[in-house]
Amino acid sequence: MAVTREASPVERIADRLEARREELVEAAWEAISSRLSSYRDADPSTASDVLDHIRAHHDVLCEVLRRGRPAEVRDVRFTSRHAALRAGS
């Protein structure tokens, strides 16, 4: 007989964040673009990159919560690619 363990409170938070991923990503995009005209007026390619960047951060947050330890440099290396793309815009 398999024993199922109950999810920890942190795992439940990660589950809820994952379940609402696109809603939270969209809310973050709305907050960013409402405050920064360079994003509000961004071309579709830049907007898509920003959304991908937000998704990646969201995924790292959920992973770190499940892991139960702080993010490491390797977890956020993706940020340099996104920053470089937008710095050139």
C-alpha cells in the first residue's frame, strides 16, 4: 500500500501559484506596462519577451519554494539574456 504524504504549506503555495501562472503573469505585465511607457508602447516582440521573462521568474519562484532553499545564481542566469535584448531596444 502506497503512503501519500500531505503537501507542506509551502508546497501548497507553490501549487496555487502554478495554477494561477498566466493570471499572475498577465497582472505583472499590466503593472509594469502601466508604469513604464517604454513597455506600454513596446512592439509585440518586446512585449512577448517581457512576458516570457516574467514567466521564467514565476517558474523559478515556484521551484525555489518547492526546493526549500534560496535561489542560486544559476537559477536566474536567464535574466541576462532578457536584459540584453531590451537594452538593445
